[in-house]
Amino acid sequence: MRRSFAVLVHCGSLALVALSLLSATACSKDAPAPGSAPAGQAGSGAQRGPGGGPGGGPRGGRGARVEPVQVEVVARADVARDVATTGLVEPLRTIGVVSQLAGVLESVVVEEGDRVRAGQVLARLAVPEIDAQLASAEVALKVAESAAERSASLRAAGVITVTEDEAAQAALASARSTRDQLRVRRGFATVVSPSDGVVLERRVEPGDVASPQLRLFSVADLSTLVVRVPVSELLVASLREGGKVSVRLDALPGREITGAIRRIFPSADSTTRLVPVEVALSGAAARDVKPGYLARAVFTLAPRSDLLMVPITAVLENPRGAVVYVVQGGKAVRRGVQRGSTYEGRVEITEGLKVGDSVVVAGATFLREGGEVRVVSPTAPGAPAETRPRDSLTAVGQRPAVGNVP
């Protein structure tokens, strides 16, 4: 019992010692260091800048940011919507020259690219059977002629009747018709060009066996070339025959040929809803154009003049509609605008701007009403990049996407 009481007294003594040490430590932390100012005057002797803050910084935080922007002066312009479509260059007329007889080709006297005249010989066929038939017909005709002459004399003398003489005359006419028919067939052995033009295709060689209706050559009239292109049914109503069309060809880079709408087909394809339109190319400008070239025809639709235009990158959207930022006195001024049509990366402004306004075309995303701005050139260091690519031209005139305004 005494031992237990002694242990308790010893533990109590240790607890009192620990409490004393903790109190001493807390007092030492609260006491000021020698030579230091009291706690209520801490920092009173520190150096203050002109702005009243330590180190001379401005009171209240960082200064207002000056945003770099690019601007463009608003102006009026003449615009039109261009629609481009592709097609192949073709001759206006292409004629297939076929064989009308069966026979062996004795000679072929033209090649691809040769210019020919109407009636010019292209090839010759060997037709010995027709030659033999024609010779026989010539002999039969001579016999018929002699018989007809003798019959006429006998009739005049009253030796034969009129009926007998008429039979002899009919035999003569039949023999002559047979001879003429064979002469015509023999003429088909000489293949000639049906019209003036250029030989586009030669399918045979000397020694080939030709059969009736076998295509031997293709002769085309290259004085006028055409490009047949498909155009949406939504746009055909804006086209007129005779309208000018700009045509560019991959084979002739850097050159632009002016064509004319020759005809607009009366019906659209039931599947694609596209209407064929034929553009004619003629004159000296089309002299170097060849059939088969890939052509891009650009149709100008609904031209308009004296429109107020700005780059599409200048127009932003907020819940209240489209807005732009105009630079006035070095500050950004927000203006609500009404948009019209879009033309090749530029948008028509029908309300909210006037000619001569300096509208922000790059760097407007981070602007605020009344914020200070610094106008820079596109190539200057730190110039803002456009936040959106320019809208490319589309055939249906879709409105491009625009950014958001904070």
C-alpha cells in the first residue's frame, strides 16, 4: 500500500515538471527578439514605395492589361458568290466513222491528231467479191442494152408487140439499177471523213479485217470545245444561257479562260439532283485546250455592289446577338451589328457600322468594353493570331461559325 502511494506521488511530480517546461516555451515564443519592434508596430520602419506598399508596388494589385489587336478599316465593296464545279473538256461534236462493208484494210492513211477535210480519204478496204459482182453487172448491162435496142427496132417494124418491147426495156432498167447499186457498195470500200475536224481516235491498222458497223475512226470538230459540269438544282435558276463563266485547267496553270453557258439541260438527275450545264470554249484563248483536260468552271451568282464588308473574324457572338469591337481613342468599344450574306471569308454588315470605322479583326476574344488596346501589324512580334480560319466558299452559302464574346 505504501509502495503504491509512493509511485503515485512520483508520477504527479513528473507531470508538474512537464507543465512547467511547456509554459516556459510558450513565453519565449511570445517575447520579442532583442532590438526588434513591438508586435503592434511590426513593419513600421520598413521601406515603402511611392504607392504605399512594400517594395514600391502599386496599392491594390497589378495594372490594367493593354491587349494587342489587329484592325481593318470598314469599306464598301462589290461582291458575288462563286460556285466551282469540275468536268472534262469535250469536243462539241464527235463523229464515229464505221465500216459499211466486210473486208481487209488495204491502207490507213491518217493518224491521231491529223486534221482532215470532209470527203478526205481515211482508209481503203479490199473487197474482191464486190469487184467481181460489179464486173458481172457491167456485162449484164451491156447485154440488156443490146436487147433493148433490137426490141425497139423490131417494134418499129411491127415484128413484135408493144408488150414484148416493154419487157426488154424493163430488163435494161433492172440491169442498170443492179450496176449502180454495186458501184455504190464499191464506193464504201473507200472510207472518207464525214466532216472537217481532227482525228481523235484510230482503232485499226492495215491488214485488219473490218466488219459492217465496226468503228474505225473518231473525228471531232475542235473549233468549239465544251465542258459539261453538274450544278445543283438550287443554283440553276440563277444561270442564263450566254452567261460568262471563268474556266481554269490543271494542264494550263495560271491561265484563266472565259467561256459562255451554251445550254442548260432541261432535267436534273433523279439521284443526285444535279443539272448538267454545258460551257462552251472557243476562240484564241481556247487554242491550247485539248479534249480530256480536267476543267474547273466557276459560276458567278447573284452579284451585288456597294456592300459594307468586314472580315468574318471580326464578328463575335454573345447571348444578345452579333457584335464587333471598334477601336476609338485607344480603347475597345463594343457594338452590336446585323449580319447579311457571307462571301469568301467576309461578311456583310447591314447595321451597326459605318465606312471608316476601325474594327478589330484579330485579338477580340479577350477584349472588354472600354479596355485599352494596342494596334499592331500582323507581322509584328506578339501580334494576335486569328481565332478562326476564314470561311471557304460553298455552293449553298452556309453561314460560317463565329466565336463567343465574354
